[in-house]
Amino acid sequence: MWIMWVGRLRWLDRHGLTHGGDRQMQRTSGPVIAAAIAIVIGGVQWSRAALPVMPRVPQADSAHIELGRPALPPLTYTVFCLRYQAECRPRRSFRGGPIRLTEKRWADLREINRTVNLAIEPVRNELGLSGEAWTIHPARGDCNDYAVSKRHDLLRRGWPSRVLLLGEVVVSSGEHHLVLLVRTRSGDLVLDNLTSQIKPWSRTSYRWVRVQSPGRDGLWATVGREGV
């Protein structure tokens, strides 16, 4: 486009000299053309800079977590399902497997992970198993409440339950911890209340114990190998 403008300016300059013989134009035509080029190039660069920048979807990393043999779910999960039956009801879908991670779905994950982490005041469970109660959107809670709340919100947005798996891990201190594992074609991602970042499962420092089984209602599965 700017080449056409330069050609037009040169044509006018050449014909102006032929008919008018204006030497002042001859002396100034070079700077005028240079200024025109700068203005046009600057306009193109500004228009490119004004384009919106889309968030980057994470790429595949170590594929998916390796699920092993079937395992019984945590007792507290069974109690949770008795209390929130709709959360554990089997949801059949025509297609199975991990979901494609579009820009819209990536935005969903980031928004819900951030919103739930900020909405629940963290409180430590000092009573052990007897103090466990997985609650959706409490005012105060621990890791279990964060994980089931995020899963609940994603289900309400139409995410299939087969890709929203609660996962039990062990942190460096030796304590057991609950996270939400999201199975996508770009890799399995972890939504965690201990960090604002959504990471591939293999980039967490946890030892994985068991995860909800995506193909067997009510059952969980052991994990084939750990993250790094």
C-alpha cells in the first residue's frame, strides 16, 4: 500500500517540475516523500499494535496422567455424594475422552480457579478425618472445598463430568491434599488452591495417589506415575 503512495508522490513531483519548473518543489520533494513513507509505515504498525492479544492456551505436556487399577474412593467423597447427589450423578455424553481446550474454555478455567481461590477463606482442618466435610462454596474451608466448588462451577457451565476429576495427592510435608484435574487434549491440567497458576499435572511437585475414574461411576483409580 505504501509503495503505491510513494509512486503517486513521485509522479506528481515529476509532472510538477515539467509544467511549472518549480525548483523549490525539486529541493523539497525528497523530504516530503520520506515523511510520507514514515507516516504510512507508522500507521500500519499502529494498526497492528491495536489488535487484541488473545490468552495463550497451554500446549501438551507429558500427555495425560496414567491411571492404574480401580480403587475405592475416599470415605469423605462417599459422604459428599450422599449430600450432593446431583454432583455425583452419572452424566452420559455422546463423545468420550479429553475435551478440546479452546480459548473460551481456557478462560473458564482461569476465571473459576481465580474466583474460587479468592472467595473461600482458607482454614486448616485440625480434626483429621472426623473434621472432613466437603462443602460447595463455604465461606471458610480447606482444599476439599476448593476442589469440589471449582468442579461444581465448571459443570454448571456445561463442562462434561468425565473431564473434571477430583484427585488426591501428597504434598512435600506428607499431608494429603485434594485438587481438580481437568483432562484436555492439550494435556491434563491442575486447578489448585495452593497456587493461582494452572499447571500441567506433570509439573506439580506432588505424589499422586488416586483420581476419579472417568469411565467407571463411583470408582477412583490409582495413578501410574508421579509428577516431577
